Amino acid sequence: MTTLARPSTSDGDLPLTEADFARIARIAKAGWGLSLESAKRPLIRSRLGRRVKALGLGSFDAYCDVVESGEAQESDHFVTALTTNVTHFYREAHHFEMLESQILPPILQAARQGKRVRLWSAGCSSGQEAYSLAGSILALAPDAAKLDLRILGTDIDPTVLQIAQDGVYDPKICLFPTPALEERVFGRAPPTGGLRAVRPELKALVTFRRLNLVKPWPISGRFDVIFCRNVVIYFDKPTQRQLWARFAEVLHPGAWLLIGHSERIADPQELGLDPAGITTYRHAGAPSGKAPS
Ligand SMILES: C[S@@+](CC[C@H](N)C(=O)[O-])C[C@H]1O[C@@H](n2cnc3c(N)ncnc32)[C@H](O)[C@@H]1O
């Protein structure tokens, strides 16, 4: 069944030609590293078609002119329409088990001795991954607020970043592996139901920022743990490899990089990374090789 291919009433009957699609794909790749497969054409036609209509334009080509003119607001709409933001609290729970049993204990010990500790949820979507990291940290270190320890959550899509910053979710659409983890994030459920706010202790550990992973990063210092999961699946292989190399450069020796379940680094040692578990890599110390520029 191809319901997506049918013109929807909300986007009218605007044709999306091969040339339009190629132009949209070029803009998405150059601006955000996104590789648009032709299977996504009906979805893109429907989502961007609404914007074409809202702006009173007659074609996708005219719409691309607006996006390429650098009009910030429209480029926000464009990126929101093209990104996939699916996420859950404690998604791929095995990573959090490893985090709590193996990765965090020595990091927290070093933090208690005064070390600066930084974790990064890169491509954090609406914040569930960053708050899950905060929940794991607080479970092991209730005193985390007193340490020089911060979690950075970044994404390119302003719509989901706003949700992350607010930290307020509808529990009916929040999936948790266990009720105990849900309580960790939101505290005890009130009998009334309704929207739930992330516990202030978790919120206090996390900062959200807009950051485009395929452009220069306005960040300083190195990281102890980077989660970049289910983000690069939307990039082509050369863009993926460049990103892995850039992550390797901002990890401390011995620090950790965790990637999504369907992602892999083809040549980790070349980048100075050692495989260290399921879709988990560790900075090898002095890098054994430099990434090609
Ligand atoms: C499927 S979500 C993954 C969320 C979370 N990491 C997880 O695994 O549950 C992918 C996110 O990557 C973001 N993204 C895509 N391209 C990006 C880019 N160039 N820079 C930063 N974020 C990007 C999207 O906006 C989206 O929110």
C-alpha cells in the first residue's frame, strides 16, 4: 500500500519534479549532511508542500529559492520537515547498562577528585537521551551537582530542541524499559496523570544547544563520553567517516563513543578508536592514525 504517494489535501496537488527533488536533496546535503533517498519523495512532497502553500508560492523550485536565499526562519522549517526525530528514554538500554557498570564509575571518581567531566548527546532530538544520561549519573552520584560535570545536548532541529529545553513530556507517549527508570526521570507519578516535567536535579546537569554536526563546532574542551546514536544513518558514508574522525579528535584518551544500533565505524583503528562493546568505541590514547581531511 502506498498511502504516502497519494497527494494529500493539505499540500494540494503541487508536482514535485525530478529536478525539484534533486535541488531539495542538494540543499539538504550541503546544509546539514542529510542524504535524501528517493523513497522519501512522497514524504518530502507532503511536508514541504505545506510550506510552499503557507508561503503562497507556486512551485517547489520557488520554495528552494527562498530557502537558499538564507532566510533563517524558512531554513528552520526546511530542516524540521526533513529530519527524523524518533527517540526514547533509555533507548538501546544495553548502552546505559554499560555506562553505569563500566564507563561512569571511574569517570565519577575522577570528577570527585576535581576533574572536569563532559558528556555529549550529539543529535539529541527532544532530549530523552541527554536526560537518560543525567538519570544514570544521578543514580550513581547523587552529589553530581557539586562536581564539575555537565551534559551537552545538541541538535539541528529547533522544534525538538525546544521540547528538550522545556523538559516536559506526555507520559502516554514516553517509552521506558522499566517503571523504575521512569521514576528516575520524572519522580513518583501523580495520581492525576497529565504532562510530566523532568526532575529538576536532572535538568540542572544538562545544557541544550543548537549545533550542526557537519559544520564547525563552537565547543571547547574534550569529552569523556559522546553518544551519537541514530543520527549518521541519514548521512552518506564519507560524511559519516568525517564525523567519526571529528568525534575521535574531541575525545580524551580512553574516552567513549557510543553509536546507534544500525551504525558502524568501518576502520576504527585508523581513527584512533578501539571497539569496546556493542556499537561502542574507546579512544585508543595516542591516536594510531590521522583522519584524512
Ligand atoms: C532519530 S534522532 C536520534 C535521537 C537520539 N540520539 C536517539 O538515538 O534516540 C536523529 C536526530 O539527529 C538530528 N540531526 C540530523 N542531522 C543533523 C545535523 N547535521 N546536525 C545535528 N543534528 C542532526 C535530527 O534533527 C534528529 O533529531
